[in-house]
Amino acid sequence: MQTVDGSGRVSPGTTRQLGDPFVEHRCEIQKTMDETTIPITAAHYNTRANQRSRIDRPHRPSTVSLTPSTVTYTPTEGQTIPTITCSADCNPACTYSWTKEGQSITTGSGLQLNNIQRGQGGVYRCTASNGHGSDVSVTINVIVNYGPSTSIALSPSDTTYTRTEGDTLPDITCTADCRPGCTFVWTRPDNTNFTVSPVLSLGQLVRSEHGTYMCAAWNVFGESTLRTSVAVQCKYTRLT
């Protein structure tokens, strides 16, 4: 093709150089047929201008994005998760809200979880809305890891038992809230391991079982202990 000057007149089969891609372009071509000059006007619309027009129209939020893009977090209790920001392509601009299990956490696009505690674990949802069409949202999952700390407990809760030799001591169960789950070990009064189990089961007591028993609960994030004392009174038989 041949590019001609700005006179607006080109011979058949030639084109004019187009300028701004975002405006309508018109060029006039004069074609001579049997000594009769016929003006022909052609319009050219740039597709990018149409695309820009669509972007400028009000529209519902697009898919919500996260920064950072992580959707599962596994902090240790007491740690801080860097601010998580959600965003969406909206016109007019979107408003954002964060909820956890249906409860409002914060308004705005940023979620901050500082000094996180075990009760803050769960699924968080960021919702974007601008009044045009349906709201859109994205979720993250926060799994908080923690040791037993002060959650360790005994059931029954008694810490001292006094029984007569031959009596049956009810099972004592050690519990703790841990993530991941804790391992439990009961230790005998002589500091030897009695059982790798949360349950202390002594059954019918003999005098050698007198003493203090300790339950230890631990995982990779911590350890806690509780003690219970068992006093076994001897049963004497009168000699005749």
C-alpha cells in the first residue's frame, strides 16, 4: 500500500496513515469513473476505543484477588500474619468487608491478625460490592497451631485421692486443647513412665501404688503437666 500526503485524496487501492488510535478516522477517496469524479467517505473505528468505552461503564465487581495470594495460613499462637488485602475491578469503586463465620471482623480491604490466638482460627471471607449486580467474595483459611498451655485438665478434677488398700480407684483422664493433638504420658511416683495414654487406670489399689502421679501433655509447640496424689491406707488384719 502507498501512504499519501494529507490532501485527503488517494488513488484507488491506497490508504491514509491513521493517527490517534482512540478516535474515529475518516478519509475521502475520489475515484474517477468515465471522467466522473465520485467522492467516497469511509469511517474507521478503533476497537480499543470501544473497549475503553466498555471499561468506563458501571459494572459489577469482577473476581476478588488477594495480596498476598496465599489462601491457607498456619501460624503459631502469638505470631502475626502480614496484612492481607483484597481487591476487585469495579466501577464505581467497590467497598470491602471481612467476616468470619458470618460475624463482621472489619470494613475495608485489609485484614490484620496480630498476636493471633487459637480462637481466631477459621475461615475468613472478603466481600466486594458496589451496588451493580451480585457481590463477589474470596475466602482464606487460618489454622492456628498451639501447645497445651493452661488448657490441661483432669477428669475427675480431684488432685488428691485417699483410699484403703483393696479399694478401686476410678480411671483418671488427662485432657488438653492442642493443635496438632497432644501426646499424653502418665508417670509413676518413682518417675518411670506408667502408660502412654491420657487415661490413668490403677484399678484395685495396693500399698505400693501410694504416691504422686504426673500427666504430661505435649506437642511440638509446648508441654504442660498436672499431678494427682494417691494415698493408699494399709488394711491391717488383727492376729488372734
